[in-house]
Amino acid sequence: MATRRRVRPGRAGRWLAAALLAAAPAALAAGAAPPQVRVPQGLVQGVAEADDAIVAYKGIPYAAAPTGALRWRPPAPAPAWRGVLQARAFGAACPQPPAQPGSVYAGRMARTSEDCLTLNIWAPADAHRLPVMVWIHGGALVSGSSSEPLYDGAALAARGIVVVSINYRLGLLGFLAHPALSAESPDGLSGNYGLLDQIAALRWVRDAIGGFGGDPARVTIAGESAGALSVIALLASPRARGLFSGAIAQSGYMPSYRALRAPSLGLPSAEAAGAALAKAAGATDARALRATDPAALFMAGLATGWQPEPVIDGAVLEHQLAATFARGEQAKVPVLVGFNEGEIRSLPFLMPSVPSSPAAYAADVRRRFGDAAETFLAVYPGVDPKADAMASIRDGLYGWAAQYVARAQAAAGQGAYLYYYRHSTPAQRARGLAAFHASELPYVFGRIGARTGIGPNWPPAPQTAEERRLSEAMMGYWTGFVRDGAPAAEGAAAWPRYTAEARGYLDIDDSPAAARDLHPGAFALADALVASRWTAGRGWRLDIGFSAYPPPPAAAVDAPAATRQPERR
């Protein structure tokens, strides 16, 4: 059991960040020894932040380095250390390709190394049995790190929660399946190493977070993009059951994935895809794979079209994620889920070639969808072809997943809270990035100030009272959900609970507002399209919107295009 040292226990409750930051507790007064916590592996020493009101612990190993013989194996327990681990700096980011220099997402993070399975903790200095949020970073399962300045947890911790952020294996080191790797596994499995890392981190939190002032019985998992996909996968995974009591999924997605050994839904098996990659790299067995330079494997992945994704292996993930929810076999916990109006504006690789005129657009839709084209055109008529194509991909990818999860959790009797984020800044609009993918994150983490260090290409938020007020509201909603399983923010609109009857959601623009029926025609169209492909034994991937897939049923749409809110350009 973890024990806390030199950090004065205090009373948990609804704290105002300003009050907490104004009073430095006696335990961290001038000259006091730095805070220490005993975890299963040894003593950890943190560092005081935010005028001594917050204690941060960075770069704590939660598992052994997955290197050498441990590459492509489930995470092993972190070894014990002697003396005191100085947890003052972030651990290495997991290996990943360099960011595109002009990308809006390019920014600072720690150096990369395979020895990367670490986590970070921010806690109020007098924390005692506070609720915990475990943050899982995004990056398409290819990139990202818990060391990114965007994910600094101090502002959220100042509101009376403990914040944990984690690294997990990415790319082919995190998700490669191969027959030889499966054969050497006691369970006969391969792939899903990144998900197993996340589960190992949650187990570490369960066993150790009490020493940092957190409550292991009140842990909420949270993530955005691939982090939200991970949250959905953890909701579906039997291996993660009991390790969390709530879930937040921001801009998550839920396409069909490969089964480990057998072709399914028109997709080759994960092992077959991995074997093709290994063959292209000249590796024929597990020893050769481990001896091959990961850069060579990465190039072989590019040549074969391999992409990292969860594997339906019958154990970590028993079924397709959507099937698990449809069967009612997911974790029964409250959820907060949602997506952004302009998701695709910063993700041009998701955009197909779109006809430039409304007439050409309509003709292309009719060519793709045949007799059922009118069901698509009723929702996405193509008055602005590019905008409607982007909206259809957004709704089919992010919108469908958010509403599907909300619907399933509501049906299971759990609190479900849906949002639609539409707020944008002048800098975003000037670059055609209004409410882009991940643009809500600075508001959630309280990182809208002038010195946030988010990245050189990120459109800055204006330093106004209105922007700060929105950030305060969003931090309040998120920490309220972590604390109580229901989002609430002082002085802001009440967030309606999502139910099958009311279909309430929070519309987050300059000021949040309660609303009903988020894009019902769009959700019905995507839902019917997925169902029709599922019934036909075919998969659905990242383009269930404006796509070349077979037409959805003619009855797919239950609301006209006029029910959709107009988008800002």
C-alpha cells in the first residue's frame, strides 16, 4: 500500500482554483522538505508548483522498459529502485515519426526512447482521497506524449482533483500483430500492447494513487482523438473492468478493426497484415523482428499500408467495439462524450476529392449511392460541396461514435452527457480552422494564456475575459464529472443528461447552452450505414460519410437537412 510523506492531508470538496492557489499550505512553506510518496517500487520525490499549492510528480515508471526481449510483450512490472526517485522531469516519449513542421499539432515534447512507460501526477498539496482523472493522449496511435505542454494538469488539479497523464506504446511497437509473436505468447496473442500499457497504468494508479491523495475507487479515464478511441476500447475490454468509474471521450471514433487470426468484415487478419509488413522488412520470425531497426519496420509499414489499430483478439477485445456496446457487455459507468464542429478542417488527409459545383456533387452522390442517394442528399445537399463532404465525414466518424456510446450507456442506466463544441477564435477562422480537431483542449486544461507553450502553429486564443470564462466553465464541467459523475459548472448552463427520449446535449459555443437532438438525420444516416454493412458482413472504416461505400437503406434519414446547425467557415 502506498503511503504519503510530508504532504499535509486536508479536506476534499468543491474548491475554487483561485482560493487554492492563493494559500500555500504549511507542508510546502519556505524551507520545507520536498514532498515524498512511497509507491510499490520505492520512494518518489515531487516538486511544488503553482505557488506551492500543487505538487507534481513526473516521469514515474509504471512498467518495465519494453526493450530487448520485452519488445512486443505485455508490460512487465516496473523494477524497484534504491533511494529516492527524483520525479521532476517528464519521461521519454514513445518512439514516433517526427511531426510535420507546418502541422497545427507540432509542438514540444520530451525526447523519444523505447523506455517510455511512465506517468505524471498533479495533486493539490493537501489532497486527501480526491477523485482522479487519468488522461490518455491522442495522436492516431502513432504520435503524441504525456509531456506535451497542452496536457499540463496543474489547472485541473487546482480545482480539487488528482490528474494523471500516461505514455503508452505507439505505432508498430504498440500494435503489431504477427504469428510468431502470438506463438511465443502464453495467451497466444499479439498486438494491443499499447492498450495493455494503458491497463497496466490503471492498475498502478489503483495500487498507488492513495499515497498522492487520490481515491482509487473514483478514477475517470479521459482522452481525445486516439486517446478517446482508447477510452472506448477500455470501456469494451474485460481486462480493464473495475479499474475506472467514469469515462470521458473527446472526438473519439469507432471503425471496424481486424481480428487477430481470421479475415473478417472484408478485412485481412491482423496477423496477416503484420506478416506482410515483416516480410517487406526481411524479418521472418520473432528474433528477426526484434533485431530489425524499428525505422526499417516503419518504412515497411508505409510500403504495405499497415496502420496501428486495436486488434480484436478475443481476450483484450472480445468483439468489435460497436458490437460490445450493442451486446450490453461494456463497462457500466457514466460517460461524457462529444465532438467538434470543424473536426476535419485540420485533418486534410481524411478528405476525398470533392466535386466543386453543387450539380457535380449531386451527380457524384447519385453515382455512389444509386437509388438511395436522396437519403444522403437530404442531410448533405451539397449547396457547399466541400463543407457538406467535411460534415458527412465528421458525423460518420466522430459524431456517430459519440452518440452511439451515449445511447448505449443511457440504455444501460448510466449517466450519459453529450456535447457539441462550436467555439472558435478569430485566429482559427482566419486560417479556415474554426472549431478544429482538438481545439477544445486548451479550454479543458486551462491552457489559453500567453505562455502555454502549446506549439508554434496553434492558433492562439485572444486574452479576453470571455475566453477565460469559457475555459473556467469547461474546467468546471470536466472536474464536476470526474468528482460526481455529472458535469456541472458554477455560473454556467446546466448540462442536460442524454436519454433516448430527450437526446439532450450541451452546445458549447462562446457560451455553453443546453440543447436537444444533435444532427438527428446525420446520426440516423451513419447508424443505418454501419448497420447495413455490419449485416452484410462488411467493415466500416474512416470514410462512412462522403464515401464510395454501398448505399445505406432508403429509410436511413429521419430528419431533413434543415435540422442541422449551420457551420461557421
